[in-house]
Amino acid sequence: MRDGVRLGVDVGSVRVGLAVCDPSGSIASPVETLKRDRTQRSDLRRIAAEIAERDALEVVIGLPVSLSGREGPAAAAVRDYAADLAGMVAPVPVRLVDERLSTVSAHQALTASGRSGRRHREVVDQVAAVLILQTALDAERATGRPPGSTVDPGPAPG
């Protein structure tokens, strides 16, 4: 298992959830929820700043695939987002990992904790990011290999 802080990202069409792990790569914790900003790209800039501030080893982004393993329009949008981020933060690697059911699991965890359904929206993206990152950390610990696949950087967004 590699030591180093990693940032977990749950990319949605409206919001982006962020999570971070401790320097030993053991435990993921929520950071914040960002509003998607397709015009100014302030969400991407905020993530890049978080990576720099924490001297992150890598970024782990959840890739939404169907239960059958197929990728649809949401996965294509996340791949584009990941490539944009990778272009901004290179040489820090950005990795895509399967995030099947992370949002469903996040809603279930929030309900189990006693948080009302109406209040899930405020934090569900952060909880999903925590689940994505924790799953990636656990997979690396079990296999000894970084999880998912590395994203080739696109041109840095303007």
C-alpha cells in the first residue's frame, strides 16, 4: 500500500462531492460538495487547489457504469470531466474506478444514520465520494495495485 493523501471525487450533473484520505491511505473522510460550473470551471479549479494544498498522491474519480458493466452518457461525461481535471493537475495521476451503486449506498447510509431524505442532497455527493475513495483504498490494500485506470490528460480547460 502506497502512503499518501488521495482525493476522491463523485461527479454529478449538478454537484461534485469531494473526499480525502489520511496520509497512510487508510480512512476516507468527506471534504465538501461543489456546484458544477460548466462555464467558469470553478469546481475543477477548486479540486486542483485541494490537490495542491494537500500535496495529494492521486485523484480517484468514480465512473458510473450500469450493473451490466456498460457505460452510458453519464460515464462519457465523467470521462470528459476526468480528462479535463487530469490536464489541470498533471503530473498528479487521475484514476477512474467503478462506482456502481455508490450514490444508492450513500443514500442508504444517510437514512441509516437518521438523516431525513430531504436533507440528503446537501451531503450525499460527499458521502458517495467517501465510498468511492474508501473502496479504492481497500482494493489497493487487498491487491497491492492502484485501483482503476489512469486517465490521459486532455488539454487544460481555459
